[in-house]
Amino acid sequence: MSWLTIAIIVLGSVAAFPAIILIVGDTIKGEGKWGINVGRVYCPECSAPLPRIRKPKNERQRMWGGWTCEFCGTEIDKWGGRVDKAG
């Protein structure tokens, strides 16, 4: 490997470190935009189970995860909390 290849690998690793910290931290806390939720989520309003494979209904859901309940229309974040319509 050349010194340039090694430099690119090192710089890429250093640049990715803050994102990795955000993802791991939010996943452990179970809140925030950056974490990954692999658990089952239920609607906080009607307790209906939400589909494991989601179909985003808006830009926020596409970018950060979440659902709109098919039964009551409540918008839910990836952790199962209700999303405020104003925000």
C-alpha cells in the first residue's frame, strides 16, 4: 500500500468517528435522531403494532425513521413516541 492510500484510510476513519459516536450513543439511550431501533414499535395512541417494514409518508420519516399509524393517523418517531405536528 502506498502512503497516500494509508493517509486516505486514516483520514476517513478520523472523519467517521463523530458519526459513529452519535449513532452508538443514541442507540444506547433509545432516543434521538441518529440511533438505530431494531425493536418492535407500537402506536402510543391506539397500541396497534407498526409494520416492521415501513413506508415513509413524509420527508422526516424518510430521513429519520418513523411511521404514521394506519388505524388512528398518529405520527410516530422511530422510538415509538408521538411526533408533535408543529415540529
